[in-house]
Amino acid sequence: MTQDNLRPSQRQGAEPFFGDHSSWGLGFSVGVRRSQLYQRPGRFGWDGGLGLSAYVDPAESLVGILFTQRLVTSPEPPKVYTDFWTGAYAALA
């Protein structure tokens, strides 16, 4: 469930959603490459379009859930998502 289940050919064309840092497991986004402080291999979860961001990072023993009232209007996560996750990982240091 928490491992990359897509072949590279299946990820082609989905870069707006996966970028170069994530892929798709069985129902979750899964981290495959670190490109930001919070985007790590092995991290899995979901950014919902209606304002939810929830991830688990087993390597850091971290579980985070962010509930907002902000509708996501593009494939790019809203700044509140990236600020939340950057702050959560910065607090681990």
C-alpha cells in the first residue's frame, strides 16, 4: 500500500500531480525522492482537494493531519500545506 506501484511510463504526463518527488501506492501518495524538507522517500498520505493534508513518515515516527477550509484550485499545494509540513519537519531537528 505504501510503496510506489506505478511504472515510469504510467507516471509520464502526470508531473503536475506527482512532480519528481512522489508517486502512487495503493490509495496513497508515496514519496520516492526528496525535493523539499518535507518530501521524503517512504512518506505516504494524501493532499485532499477540499482542504485536508495528512501524511505518515515512518522513518521519523511522524503523523500529521492538517484540516483547513481552503479549496485547492490547482495541482500545486496551497502555501498553507507547504508551510505546515515545512514547520512540522523543522520541529524534528
